[in-house]
Amino acid sequence: MPSRTSRGVLCAAAALVWSAAAAAQQSDPASDLPTFHTHQSYMEEIMRPGTLDVKDPLKVFAFVLNSLPERVKVYPTENYFYFTFTLNGSPYAGNIRLDASDRDQGKVQFGYYEQTAGWRDDTPVVFRVLDAASGVKLEKVERFLYRLTYAGKSVLFELNDLSQVKPPATALAPRERFIGPIFDDSGIRFFLVYNPVIKNFLYILDETAKVADDFFTGPRGDRILIGKRSGFVFYRDRRLDRKILIGVYDENVRINNYFDGPFDQLPDNFIEGEALRSAILEVEPRLKGEIDRFGGSFDGEIRYSIAPYKQYKTIREFDQANRCAGRKHASERAYYRCFIFDDEPQADADWPTLKRPAKMRKHPSEAPGTPQ
């Protein structure tokens, strides 16, 4: 059974039924009309017989690469290019990842697995780091453009350039530090912010571009907003013109789909110098000398988990936070502590040198079916 590390490279988001029918798009991409899918195309895909040796990662890699056009775009900011396919009725999911820490050394991460869901146990993962020794060539063309070649097929991977994306001045408290922009695999954009007053991080909704979700209000007033598509819960800040992520639906975290929260899509391409590491060390000084500038262990196995929001099952679970924030607070610290739901960190045998182990995640995320 592969390690949680290898499974962590993957996302079970394609458990959403409609994703399997994506090839059935029948609307004009240039049109303002919604994309159209049919049940017929989904049926024909799952019933189509196929042959692919899924035990051979290079054969699967060749299949994935040959299925791609000459140029693709990688939206998530931890640089995952996700894919799914159905083989003889069984759904598979995986990704090609151009990790910021080693892609310039010609390394590419590749993994896939048979999809899990709430009713199914974890399945084995095939994971490999591919490079020239595997016959795989990864070349940097520009800062955000890489050419990936294998067995005569080349594909340009365009990374998501958010280098000019900054939060409005009205979205930051005076002492808060902006770490970087996030494009989550849910399609929702965030600003990762560190607040030294509460010694914790906040995910602020990026509204400088159209938000890929619509919202409805909670039952206790108009401060709690819930995404109709994502299930993300935001609090409309009373002190600043911004919305703070305070909740992610528990089942989405459990099956590790696109809506499991932005903890695993940090702004790797846009972190300046020691900005992230220094903030983490303010929270967890015992990690000094143990983490790189991305907040990961030096062997790349685990990474500090930034998830200061609640995994919820019902919206009523935010009643207390709503009441807390509605009180008159004398201090900034007391007010913003209302939106922090961190549990006490659990021990991690991989970090035995820490007296009180930090909250870590298997790099780059926990396994599907495993709650944070």
C-alpha cells in the first residue's frame, strides 16, 4: 500500500459525477451560455471498453500526455494539473504536478489511483517522481511556462500567473502581512494573510476578480455566507471590507475533493523570500531549522498545515462564532480569535524532535478519506 505521501499528491475531486461528462460539452466556449452536459455522454463513457495497463505508471503517463492538447493551463497555485478517466466502468483520478521546489531540476510528480468515495475505503496509489532517468524531459521556457516531453509527445504547461494580484488596502488590517495569492482547486481565489496579533493565518476571499460561486446567508443574520457550489463558509468582517473563510464542509475534507479547503493550494509561486517561513516560526518556533521556506520538511515528505477554519456538518456550528464576533471587543485580538478553529496539534512520529509537535500535513495533502 503506498504511503499517505504518495496519495497526498492526488485529488478525489472527480468523484463529482458531472466531471466524467466534461467531454460532452456542446455549447460554444465563446458564448455566455452555460456549458452543457448530457447523461448520454456519461453513459457512453462508462460503458466504453478500454485497455490500459494501470499498473505501469509510464504507460499511464504516456496515455495522459497523449490525451492532452499542445498547451494546457495549470490553475491551482500548488501547481497540480488534475485529470480523471474511466476504464471499463472504474473511475480513476490523478495529477501531474510541477512542484515549485524541484521543477527547475527537471523533476515532475505523477500519480493516479482508483477513485474513492464516502462508501469506499482508500485504494492503492501509484506515484512516481519522473525525470530524465525515466525518459521524461521537463524544460523551463519562461517563468510560468514549462515544456513536458515523453516518447515524442510534448505539452506546454502554463502555470497560473498571479504575480500582479494583491489585496486591496481595505482588505488588510494594519499589522497583517500578505503572504501571497491563492487559486484553489475549487476555482475560488484567496489572499493568504498572516495576523501577528492572533499569531495565526487567515484566508481572505479575493474579490478583485469575479468569484466563481454564488452565496446565500445563514439563518442567524447576514454576516455568515455559504457558497452554493463550494460549501465554503465566510464571515463578512465587521471591521474591514472583506470576507474571511471560516468553514469547509466536513464530507468534502473527508473524501479530499475540490472543495476540501485551500490548505493544500498555498501560493508557492509567489512567496517572497522568507515571508511564509518567518510567519510559521512565529506560530511554531520549535520548527526553526526543521522547515524550508515553503513550510515543508527538507525531505519534502510533510508540510505545515495552514487550516484555521472549521470542518462543519451543519451551519448552526457557526452560531457561537457569529455571537462572539457580534460582541463589542476592546481588542483586535479578541475579535479575530472568533474566527480561529484550530484544534490542538496532534503528535507526528515523523517530527520526534519537537516537544509539542506542530500541525503537519503529509506533503502536499492528506490522503483521500482522511480528515485533517
